[in-house]
Amino acid sequence: MDADKIALLIAERTREIATRQENVPFWRGDLRKSIVAELTKKGTATISSNMPYARAVHDGRPAIVIRPKKKKALKFKIGNKTIFTKKVSQPARKGKPFIKEAMFDVMTGTDLEWVKNQAGEEVAADMDKVLKGIRKKIKF
């Protein structure tokens, strides 16, 4: 099995663990459905999302103030009530690094049955050797 397939195999496994309902923050499921694993260059795969708020959910974000860009006030509805305001302050939000946690699980896990099922015994044995070296150095 070549490096591209192995990289994609690891990325897909990480994506699968990260997007389990108990791992990814879940409101409507849009973030979970947007997460993909793809080969980006030789032997390298990336896990990403096209949702604009994905990084803020994963890494957290500082407190922010939202102000109108073109009008004098912001307008929004809460129930039947329309509210106008010059700014909205949102507190800092702590991140939920679900992809990082999933990668940690994949890299430190000793159960490589998923590799055997996808790629065979020989690839699983090779991955186990590589992961043993990584497990000694891993810093998350």
C-alpha cells in the first residue's frame, strides 16, 4: 500500500472518530456533515471543514463585539420582538478540539483492527512500528 492510501486511511479514521455525535459539538449537524478528509499532496492528507465557524468551535475564540457595517444599528428578532442595537458583545468561547482529540486517539491507540480490515495484516504491522516511534514523541 502506498503512502497516499495510508495517509488517507489515517485521515478518514480520524474524521470518523471526530465526527461521532459524542465528540463533535452538535447543534444541527452542519459542522459534522461538513468535515472531510482528502489527499492534499504526496503522502499527506488533510481534515477540514468549509463552515466559517469551524475553527472557532475547534480552537475557541476571544470575546468579540459585532457592530453594523452599513446601517446605524443591528436588527434581529427574538420571538415576535424586533430588537435594534448599536453593538452586540459576545464573550470568549472555549474551544472543543474534537479533531485534535481524534488524531490523538488514532496515533496513541494500540487497536489497529481497523487497519487490518482496510489494508491487511502487513500494513497494520508496518503502521504499528511507525506509531510506536510516534507515541514516544507525541505532544498534544
